[in-house]
Amino acid sequence: MTESDLQGILWNKIAFMQEDESRVLLLECQSEEQAKKLLKLLTTNEFILRVIENEKSKTYSFEIEFTNSEYGIRNNLGLTKEQYPQLAWLHNQQVTHITTGYRNGAKKLQFLPDFHPLDSEIKLN
């Protein structure tokens, strides 16, 4: 993986979904192209998802650390558990999969159906 593989990829929101027995973290990208590119990186590279809570502001940041690379992606979303109660799923280790998505022309959230299992790839700081 190179730095150019990550250029232009940024998710601007998150969502949580429950699909059968799976609880899915969705990273909402700015376009379908970015969503596909990010999901490909997640499914073809080992990574750790770090969830960081700022002790002072109680807001959350997310970091994807690719373990076989010096590169990663960090996003300070500024969400709190009060604003987004599903963040508790992360604390309770209940998120089982990750995927990406985007908003279509009608601003409706579309998600890519290839859910990638997270196993033990979530680290809470």
C-alpha cells in the first residue's frame, strides 16, 4: 500500500446497521467511487480500527491503522454517545462487521453489501 492509495479517501459520517445477527459499522464516504476504494482497502489489507474517546470533550475519533503499512486514516467525527447512542456497540464489542457507503443523488444513504468481519480488530482507547 502506498500513500497515493489513501489520497482522497475520507468518510464524513458513520452509521450503524443491524442485519440479521450482524451489527455493522458503516463509514459514509463522499462518493460511490470513494466508498468502493475504501472497502477494497479494508478487505485486502490487515487493519486495526481504533476508537478514541476524548476524555475532556467526550467526542469520538476513528482511526484505521493498516498493520502492514506506515499509513492510516483518521477522522475526528465530533460525536458523543449522547448524540449517537449506538457508539455503545463499540464499547460493548458488539460491532461484528464494517462496510462503506455514500449518498446518492436523492441524498439517500446507499451501502455496499460486502460486510467485512471485524473480529478483534477494534481497539478502544
